[in-house]
Amino acid sequence: MNKVLNEAISIFDDVVEIRRDIHSHPEQGNKEFRTSAIIKEKLNEYGVDEILSPTETGVIGVIKGKKGEGKTVGLRCDMDALPVEEETNLPFKSQVKGEMHACGHDMHVAMMLGNARILCKMRDNFTGTVKLIFEPSEEIQPGGARKIIDSGMVDDVDAFFGLHVNPTKNDVGKICLRKGSTATSADEVYIKVHGKSGHGSTPHKANDAILAACQLNVLLGQIQSRNIDPLETCILTVNVIEGGIKSNVIADTCNLIATIRAYTQETREIAIQKIHDICRGVEKISGCKVEEDIRLGYDAMINDSRLVEIISDYYKKELGGDFYKKMEEPFGGSEDFSFFSTKTGKPAVLMFLSAGHVKGMPVSTLHSPNCTFDEEAMKYGMAAMTNAALAILEK
């Protein structure tokens, strides 16, 4: 059996204990003070070469191989919880009302600490450096990745790897890999329509902001079907429409809030331009003033094909062909891990870990109050990330 996987199995009980402690004490973005303190305590205990603080709660552990200088690999995990009331009744359920690790970041932290412990024990066997990046506030835009990048503390990293757990019905412990488009960008659209109020019986004397907003909603929904390549995906949904005060008063204002998600930068840019075009068109035909505010969020995650090949070959050699599988479809959500590639120009790979669910409970989605995972999957998550680092350092 692979040496790294053996080590992961040997420390598994300790990793579970850390995970359950963090799960019981969730902390939302930029408030991960207890979690950060635990991370630093454990990194010191395991004997990392250096501990860096790129942000108030962010942590980077540095481990240097003793066989000499070489490449630097960044392994990243996120650490924040969500404003979700837990409904699992697990013995280690959240002790904080209205907060929960409903996206598996508690497992990410525990596995990364496991990676630290394994790599410290194996440092005599590799060249180069591994930086273990514990990122705060992934769930809250603009996210924590850009602050870590801006700190300059990952400038020397040659390749980045991230891993995200996913609740599944089966395949517990399977690593899912994909070349190219892997997760969507995530942007927000805020539109304000300013019309002219009037009596409901005389609409010709007013400029109806609600009617203009309805026209905007319909036209925005046509961007995917009429402006985007049918082989590409653009998700644009208007999720909030607010306007009006009374049945016989024509509204003078109406607000829309929407989300845009795309798997490529080109598709993203087309959608954004068409939003501007539609707003100008509705402005002209409605007589209303339309103000759009498009707030760019996370970039699309594009996995580097060469890195995927290197680590999948290494997995096959060290762990067997059944250790991983090809992701047939990209992940529907977004991840600010993408910035470690788009903002640094370095290659990166985001992989997914099939993490099952607690036996006796139904499979739930991420961000659900009933979201659970099979902790056995963490053995394989640690093996995946540590072996990915070794594959690059050996290369």
C-alpha cells in the first residue's frame, strides 16, 4: 500500500477528533479565531518549518524537504462555516446557534492538518517546499484567496492544489478529476429602475418601473438561448424583484438582483455585455432610467490539463487506477480557489472527494442543514493532496 495512505490511516482517529471539534465550534468568514489558533497549535506540534499569517485568521504552514531545494507546491483548504442552523442531531453537532459547517470546510481543515503531519514525517524523502494554505472566508465574497495572494506569501508557489468534499450516495473516498472547466465564475447583478409614478387608471401619464423590470427579467433570460454558444453554459437567474406600494399606484422604482455563472471567461464577458445592452434597450423603450451594477465575484476554475495528467499518472502508479475517476461534468458551484491560478498565473487543480454521508441519513446537498459526510473519506483526501504535492516535487 502507498506509504502516504498508510500514514493517513495511522493518524485517522486523530484527524477525526480534530474534525469533530471544529465542526462543533463553527466560525463564519473572517471570524475563524478559534479555528486559526487550533491550526497554529497543531502545526507547531507537528514541527513545520515556519508559520505565516497572511491575514488576520489565515494561516500558511511551510514544510521544507531535506533533500534540497526544488519546486514549491501550495496545498489549500478553506476554513469558514455558514449561517445555517444544523438539523443533523449528530453527537458532535454545532454548538453555535445559527452556524454550521454545512460545506465540509471542517473536514478540509482536518485533512490539511493531516497532510502537515504526514509531510513533516516524510520531509527527509523529498526536495522542495510545500506551503499548506488555510484560507478564511471562502463563503463570503470577495473571499479570502485574494488577500492571501496580495500578501505576497504565495508568490513562490509553482503549482496549487485544492480539494472539496461532496456528499454522495456511494464511491466513498473516490477522487474526482477533470481537465479544463471545473467550476463556474460567480458574479452578482444589481439593477435599479427609476420610472415616474402615477395613478393606476392613467398609465399613459407614468413610466411604469415594474413593467420595465418585467421586460428586463424576460430579456435577461434569453441571453443563454440567443447569445451564448449552445455548447457553453451561462446561468443567469433573477432572484429578487422589489417594487410597488399599492394596487392603484404605478411604481416609480423597482429593483432586481440576479446571479451570473459561467464556465469560461469568454462566456462571462458576453453575458455581462448583453446585460448592459438590454438595460440600454429597456431604458429607451420604457422611458425609465435603468442603472446596473455588476459586481465581479469568483473567476471560473480552469484545471490545468498538464497538472491533471501528472497527478493522475502518479495516483495510478502509487495507488492504483481505482483511486480516482474522471469527472464527466463540471461542478455547478463556484470556488475562489480559482484566484490562485487566475491572479498568479500559476497552474492549479481543484479536485473533488466523494465523501458519502452518515449511514441512516439521506444524502443531502452542500449548504443544507442536514448535510453530512462519511469521515472514512478523509483518509483518501489526505492521500490525494499529499501525493499530489509529492508528484510535482518529484517531477
